Amino acid sequence: MKDFTHINKKGQPAMVNVGDKKVSLRTATARSIVSMPAEVIAHFTGGDIQSKKGSVFQTAIIAGIMAAKKTGELIPLCHPLGLDNCQIDIQINKKQELVIDCTATITAKTGVEMEALVGASIAALTVYDMCKAMSHDIIIKETKLMEKTGGKRDFKRTK
């Protein structure tokens, strides 16, 4: 088992020193799954929900991108990064769940997994916020890293 990278030899929190790492293209995609009751799903028209607060998906996309850009401010030991790109895609799967994918890209010395995870999470929370007036039985089921490239090793989840 590897050691925790954000704990120093004294057992204290520490930011990872990326000074000696090579700059490379790094990408990460994270996914959040949101389960909604049928009465909320019934409000979907043209691939989006129009709520009293506006377009749910469009607002969630903007919120997720904004959050991904602020990851270094939200998570204490994350490096502040200027993302090259951040894209959020929201689809409805066969189980009538929302699948929110956030893909972040940067050319840097450190990866963007946390930015993708934060972006997907905040997009899911925004969907919840915008739809909670219709039902509180909305469940953010999971958020997980789906894929990352660049750095020491690549990763791809099959499920």
C-alpha cells in the first residue's frame, strides 16, 4: 500500500511538491449519478427541466464549471490551477437517472482529478437545489472518477 501523499513525515497535512514533476497534458473525467422520482422526470422536455428557477441543466453546467475552477480554494491541499478546459455533459440514462460527466483538462505538473470530481458534484447539487421544490426524494447516488490521463499512470474505470 502506498503512503498518503498529503501527510508529511511528522503526520501533518502537507501540500504535494510538484516542482520537479514534468509538465504534461492531463485530463480527468468524473461522474455523478442523480436519481429522481418519476414526477420530477416528467418535467423533462427537450432534454432539460424548466423550473421556476430556470433551465436546470444549463444552470448546473455553469455551476459545475465555476466550481471546478475554484477547486484549489475549496479543498485545502489542492493546487490552484488554471484549467485549459472544463466540459459538463448531462444525460438521462435508461434507468431514468441523470448522468453528469465533468471533464477537466490542463497542461501542467499536476492532475485535474479533483477539479473533475468537484465539477460533477456541484453540478449534481445544483440539480438538487433547482428541483427540490418538486420533491426532496432526489438522491445523489454516487460521484466517482471515471478516467484520468497524464502523470505517472493513466486510469480508466470500466463501470
